[in-house]
Amino acid sequence: MNSETHAAAAGGRIGLLGGSFDPPHRAHLALARSALHALRLDAVWLIPAGRPWQRAPLAASAQQRWDMVQLLLAGEPRLHACDLELRRDGPSYTIDTVRELQRRHPHTAYTLIVGADQLANLCSWRDWQALTAAVDLAAAARPGHALHAAPELLDALRRGGHALHLLPLPPIPLSATAARAAQAGALRAIVPPAIARYIEHHHIYSNPDSPHGHP
């Protein structure tokens, strides 16, 4: 695994899109592309969580999720995978990731990319005030979730000299939950063909005997 990129080393504007990516799907790719172009970023990094602290145990292993993110980003020269959280012990807190990236690349400006559901919940994140003092936010609509930010979140962003950007991406009715339950053709409507083949080859979500699968 490798998380270093020339864009950050040289200084630039990088979008950070974290998640469990269990599995990564077409909506993740659309969100990354939307932020890249709408905000004129130099690159977007997808960061698979090592141990997400606000969701149920993961079905796919860390290596499988890393492999699938790499497949999602094939042919996307300005979209990269970052393995920082996969290599870190303990729960995956976004503020720890941002602090480490800023330590490594102090001249890079970061924008955290979230969906509307995460935006509404962001004030429950660990050290969220420190996070708003460190990065801009970019948010996109999700089915069933209006784009709404708590007043205290907006105030904290302003105090930190940062902004909330609303991305011009319509809600996409795709989810990792649906992908895990999908079969054959239905799966290919949610994830790119290469990821569908990977899931089927490794029986990630259908083999009850697998330590990372489920019935």
C-alpha cells in the first residue's frame, strides 16, 4: 500500500474522501469527480477507514477494501487512494488523519468531502471543532438527506477561516449496503465491472464461511 502523492509533496489543494468503502461504488466515484472539478482541486484522495468507530463491523478485509478502491480509481489520474488509516492502529478518527497529513505536507490545503448524512452528523465526530479549524468542507446531497449544516458547525468553520462548499451533484440512489446484498446484474449497476468481478471471485459478501463475509 502507498499513500504518498506528488500533488501534496509539492503543495496544492487536495480533497479527502473517507469511508469504509465496503465496497466502493459508483456514487463514491461520482462524488470524488464532482469535488475535483467543482472546486478545481489538484487531486482527490480516497481514504479507506481502518476501524470505523460509528458503524457495524466491516464485511471485507482491509486488503480487500484497498484492492477495490484501487480498481474504482483505475484510469482516473487525479484520483488516488491513501492507506494512512489502514496502517494506523485503533479507531479511525478523521481529525487524526488530517493532523498527520498536515504534518507531512504543511503547504497543502485540504477539503474534506462528505455526504449530506455525514454533514448533519459531523458535530458528533471526535474533535470536530479542531477539524473545522483545519479544513474546508464540501458536501453533496444523498437520497433521503437534505443538505443541512448545524449553525454551530458553520460558525466554527467561519471562525477557522474555512468554508462549506455545496457540490452540484444530484442524489444518487446507490449504497454499499445495497451492493453487499446485490447479486450478479444488480451488483454491476452499483459497482464497476472490475469490482463486481473481484467481489464474486473472492465471495466477499456471499460466503458464510469467510471471516470477512456474511450470509
